[in-house]
Amino acid sequence: MKASELRQKTGAELNEMLHSLSREQFNLRMQKGTQQLLKPDQIKKVRRDIARVHTIVKELAGA
């Protein structure tokens, strides 16, 4: 997901996306713990997506 796509979303949409990404991150961590994780690179991608959303939310709050 690109930052330009995130900037077009509203604050409520970003919060909902952040919630779903956090849930996905939790699920991936549980899969890793039980040795069922098929794509280990997904953890890194989700973590970076969460950081992008946080950055855009802070930009909107400052504007």
C-alpha cells in the first residue's frame, strides 16, 4: 500500500485500517509461534503498513 493512497482516505477509514492491520499482525505472530506461518515476509510488510498509517494519521492531526 502506498502513502499516496492512504492520504486520500479519511481519518475514520485510517483508524479502521489501523485496527485491521493490528489484528492481522497479531494473527501472524500467533502463526509464527505455532510454526504455521507460511510467508514470514508478511510480518515485515504488515509492520511497515502500520507505520505508514500512523505517519499519515499524525500528518492529518498536525494539519
